Amino acid sequence: MVVIPGGVFTMGTDEPAIQQDGEWPVRKVHVNSFYMDRYEVSNEDFERFVNSTGYVTEAEKFGDSFVFEGMLSEEVKAEIHQAVAAAPWWLPVKGANWKHPEGPDSNISNRMDHPVLHVSWNDAVAFCTWAGKRLPTEAEWEYSCRGGLENRLFPWGNKLQPKGQHYANIWQGVFPTNNTAEDGYKGTAPVTAFPPNGYGLYNIVGNAWEWTADWWAVHHSTEEVHNPKGPSSGTDRVKKGGSYMCHKSYCYRYRCAARSQNTPDSSASNLGFRCAADASPELP
Ligand SMILES: *[C@@H]1O[C@H](CO)[C@@H](O)[C@H](O)[C@H]1NC(C)=O
Ligand SMILES: *[C@@H]1O[C@H](CO)[C@@H](O)[C@H](O)[C@H]1NC(C)=O
Ligand SMILES: *[C@@H]1O[C@H](CO)[C@@H](O)[C@H](O)[C@H]1NC(C)=O
């Protein structure tokens, strides 16, 4: 983990790219020092947890999980006859779970260093608790994402590809039919891929969406606040950072201010997490 030094930052944006997501208005937010995982939780990390606890994820209990159509084999696709109306590229796949990200005919043996997928918010909380950690609040996550920069779009600045370099694992090409994988990855990348941000955090945007601790709401006050923890109740939890599936044309959410949501029992082939922890008392 790395220490994220406490401070005050501008949360959200007054130029929201996605109005309905509640990215605005900007507000001054104070955050105490805390620890943040340098990397997204990997398949290897999650396997260590399952080995030591026997934990069974919600996707394993439900018997299915959502997988992006572009990652599925023809055999698996042929057996599915329902989709999400608003997003027909999401298919519920029987037997899809963290060990079988694209269904029963897939495995993670050559992806142990990739982010764990198909973990619900409840699963993520179970992992972080086992590790002696917790999920970051949305404010902590966004503060971490910004890496010490103020009011920038991305963790490294405002240009998506400084000097033509790729800084995150997102979608290149035409979504959802033609992923040219110019950044080197069609699906997820190792959690150590791409340059870290100013706080030393890797893949804080792109690669896999990351769960945060907060309940979801879209209305924010401009009042200056300290260590906000989000609404006290709700139906969905906030996820941040976007994923390898995000393209500006339909999911311009690989920005620090961007946000989205899912119910706490949801899981999908582009959704993972990282953990945070309170700073020890000797830290400022
Ligand atoms: C989990 O247990 C299996 C079986 O004992 C072992 O092969 C594997 O290396 C363990 N995984 C980790 C990450 O320790
Ligand atoms: C895991 O998947 C790879 C292909 O990605 C395959 O070659 C290998 O045999 C599979 N391993 C197991 C244990 O099924
Ligand atoms: C995908 O996009 C690339 C780059 O624009 C293009 O060269 C290629 O022909 C496209 N492939 C398909 C199947 O449309």
C-alpha cells in the first residue's frame, strides 16, 4: 500500500461529461491521510483469500454473472437467449465467476496478475475485511485518482495520450464491435501495467471498475466537507475508474470525476476493486 497524504481537493467537475451521473457540482473536500492499495486486487490475491477462508462469491452462489459479449466463445454465446435491453453487449453467463471470467470454458491460469473480476460489493468487503483493510470512500478514491493534481481529467493530466503513450487500459476502435487493442490489451491487463500516477497508484482508471464504500446518490451540495462517507442508505454502491471496455463514444468514465453504480450483489467481467486502510496514529 502507499500512504496518501491528507489534504483538501476539488471533488467532481463543473463540466460534467455525463450529466445523469452526478459528477457535479465541484466541492472542496478534506480527506485525512490513509493507505491505498497500489494495485487492483489480483486473481492471485483473491485466490490466497479463498484458499485461506473457503469464501464463496455471490456469482458462484447465484450460478451466473454478466460477461461482455466480445469476450465470449461462440459455444457459450449460442446458449444464451437473453440480454440487457439498454446494453445488449452484456450477457448473463451460467458458470461465469472469478475463476471462469468468460464462463466454464475459460480460466485464469495465465491471468493470475490481472484484476479479479465478477466480485460483488459484498465480496469486495469480505476480502478487504479479511486483509485487515476496508474499501475506500468515494472521496478517498477520487482524491487518490487525482494523484496530487488539481482539476485534471485523468490521473496524469488532461491529455489522454501524452507523447502518444497509453496511460490506461481502455477501448480503442469502435465500441462494441471492433477493439483494436492499441494499448496492448483487449481485455484486462496485469495490475502492474501502465505508468503509476503521482501517488504511485497503478490502473486507478481503466482496466477494471473499482467498488467504493459509498451508497450512490446524484445530488451533491457545494458545501465544504471533511471525510464524506456518502448517503447513509441507498440501493446501489458507487464504482469508479471505468474499465477496459470504456470508450469516449459511450462510456467516457475513465476520468477521476466520473462515477457509476451497481447493486451490492452485482458482478461483471469488468468490475473489481482495491482496498484502503486507516493511517496509523503516528501519521499526520
Ligand atoms: C491456492 O491453493 C492451491 C491448492 O493448494 C495452490 O495450488 C495455489 O497455489 C494456492 N494459491 C495461492 C495464491 O496461494
Ligand atoms: C486454461 O485456459 C487455457 C487457455 O486460455 C488452456 O490452454 C488451459 O488448458 C486451461 N487450463 C485448465 C486447467 O483448464
Ligand atoms: C477495426 O478497426 C481497424 C482500425 O480502424 C480497421 O483497420 C479494421 O479493419 C477494423 N476491423 C473490422 C473487423 O471492422
